[in-house]
Amino acid sequence: MPRIAKYDRDKALESAVNLFWERGYGGASMKQIEQALDMRPGSIYATFGSKDGLFREALDVYAGRMSRSLAEAMATAPSTMGGVFNYLRSLTGEITAPDSPARACMVVKTLLEVTEDQQELRALVNERLQAVEDHLTGLLEQAHQRGELKADVDCRRLARLIQAQIMGLRSLAQRDIAVEDIKILAEDIITALGAFTQDPVSH
Amino acid sequence: MPRIAKYDRDKALESAVNLFWERGYGGASMKQIEQALDMRPGSIYATFGSKDGLFREALDVYAGRMSRSLAEAMATAPSTMGGVFNYLRSLTGEITAPDSPARACMVVKTLLEVTEDQQELRALVNERLQAVEDHLTGLLEQAHQRGELKADVDCRRLARLIQAQIMGLRSLAQRDIAVEDIKILAEDIITALGAFTQDPVSH
DNA sequence: GTATAACTTGAGTGATCACTCAAAAACAGC
DNA sequence: GCTGTTTTTGAGTGATCACTCAAGTTATAC
């Protein structure tokens, strides 16, 4: 049994995340996957079933990372929107790291890549984004009850607006643009979102 | 000479835009292109040089459409930011039309699709997005001089923020989401951008 | 030490990729 | 209606695509 199941599997998945995040599903060939995972085709197919199966697992790993990153940022702030602003700021640091496979979000890249003949993958992506929206909506509803948000704010609408902000920030960051300008954009997004908070945004 | 040059060339390009916009560069095969343009490979290569050449021309056509659409929206508003809000509202109508190849922007889809071994295409996309930013910056500077924006607003920063809003709106619209919710998101984006205007946003 | 099971290997599968080019077809000039 | 030029055609190019499987290797069981 040359393969120590759990450890090597997770290590391979991490490599798959990095490759798919950088190149997308269609942009990553099996030859590149073999090289990135240091596995031969037979092993890959025995372990993950198909390129599709590997990608779905990689997307899950990536989504898990995202959720964890958001949860950490929320935990270090006294208010919910403060946590969101924390997240936007820490995000700019993460995506501009020199070893980041891409600045844009892997889930959004997949959302824009999938065609109608990949309905299952499209459904998976939609579920992931819906889950983020739902989670964020719940957090905002608590904040709303604590009086952190303006009284007439619709929490689900605000959750979607925040998700759109993250998509916009990270997509624009994919342009040939300086790190400093991305940080500035994040601050401007925070300023704009201040329209929905009770207290004025601090800088 | 069975091909009436100009007319058929433009018609073919329109078809190419629709196919590439929907499926992306890598997602559109030559077989699908042949079918969409109703041309055989030899004619396509004689006319456009390569798949890459065809895509670049299609991207130009699309970018031209975008610019025209923005200019029209700006023309029907008394103020610059009012024109931007007009554009965001008309955009939701355009991208939710049943015959729209995709809701997300073709330029952004390309931006997120291209890898580092496609530097020329990446450069072309960056140029197009930079041109939009520059154009918007110029318009906002006029508005700033007319006192339409808050005194401390940086017009280039605001232009980038607006571009990020468009990217975010159209990317989120690519989700499995109702048309009405996209319109609501556009209104919330307009509200958020109100943080930078002198006069309060009207609804 | 031997048998059995678990797993990896990598050459090879047919299909599809972007692309080519000799031959046929459709035109213009006269 | 014939000639010369331009354009279209579509079978065919080698390369690469995702994927398979018989054979080989490495582990465990006893």
C-alpha cells in the first residue's frame, strides 16, 4: 500500500486547488494535473474518479478555506459590519500574496467559465455562493437586532450587495493593477457600504 | 466572389461575439465556430487568420457595444453620476434579456480565463478595462468641477470603484438568481455609491 | 516466506483540438 | 462564353484531449 491515504490525498488536493484556481477547469490539462499532484493518471482516476470529481473536491477545499477566512475576520471585530470590513482588508492581503494562484475568486472564475452543458458543476457553484449569502444574511440579521444597521436595511439584500462587492474587488484585482490600488479600492468599498451602517465608518 | 466582404464579415463577427461571450475563448471549439458563423475552416482562417485573431476582433466589437451603451446612458442624464446610475439600471435590462449570451461581461470573463501563457490576450483585456477607467475618470473630473461630487472625492478612485461595481453586479447576476433581485442589487449599488455624490440619490 | 490484496505505473485508447491545402466553385473583365 | 482571379470547400494534418487497463510494485496477513 504505497499511498498513505489521508495525508497524501489532502496534499494532492491542495495542489489541485492551486492549479485549478490559477488555470480554471478547462484550462488545466490532465498532463498538468499529473505534474502538479505528482501522480500518474491511473492513481488520479482511482483516487478521484475523474477530472470532474477532482475539481469538485478541490472546489470544496477552496470554499472551506474561504469560509474559514471569513469566520476569522468576523471573530476579530466587535460588530458584524466591522467584521466584513476586516475581511475585505485581510482579503486584499491574501490575494496579493506573491504565491496566490490568482486574485479573482476560484468560485467566481468557475461561475463565469461553466457552460450550460455542465449543469451539475454550475449547480455546485450556485449552491456554494448561496450558502455564503445565507450565512452572511444570518449574521447581518443579528447585527440588525443589535441596532448596528440602519433600521430599514434588508439583510438579504445587504448580504448580496456584500457578495457583489467581494466579486467586484477580486475581479478588478485580477487586472494589471498595483497592490496599493487594490487596498485603496477596498477602503472605498468600505466607505460605500457605510451607507448601510448605523455608525459612521472609521478609517 | 461568393462573399460580399464587409457585410458578411460583420455578420460573422456578431455571431462570433455571441458564441465567445457565452462560452469563453477556450470553451468555444472551431467546430462550434464553424457552425455559428456558417463558414468552413478555410474561409474562417482566410478572413480572420486564426481563432485568436477572430476572438480579438470579437472582443473589440463587444467593447465597442459596451462603450456605446455607456455613452447612451450618460447622454440621457443631467449629471454624470446620474448617467452612471442610468447605465446600471439599463444594464440590468440588457443582461437579463432572454437572448443575452451571458449576464457577466465578456471582457471580465476573458480577464478571469486567460492564463500567463496568453500574455497578448491578457494585455488586450487590460487595455480595454484601462480605457474604460480612463474615460470614466475624465467624465467624473468634469462632474467634480461642476460640484456634483463631494469635494474630497478622488475621481480615478471613484472610476475604479464604479468599474468594480459593474463587475460585481454582472458576476453576481451570472448566479442562478431572479431578474427582480438583480434590479434590487443595482438599486443598492446606486445607494452605496451615493456616499460620493453631493446631492442625495433619488429613487 | 509465501500468498493475497491494494495500489501505482505508463503506454496506449478513440475522440477532439486548432489548423492546412489542393481542388472545386463563383465571380469579374472582355 | 471564355480566361484569370478570388474565394470556398471539406477531407485530412499532427498534436493533444480525458481516460483505461494489463502488468508491475509494495504493502499486509499468517
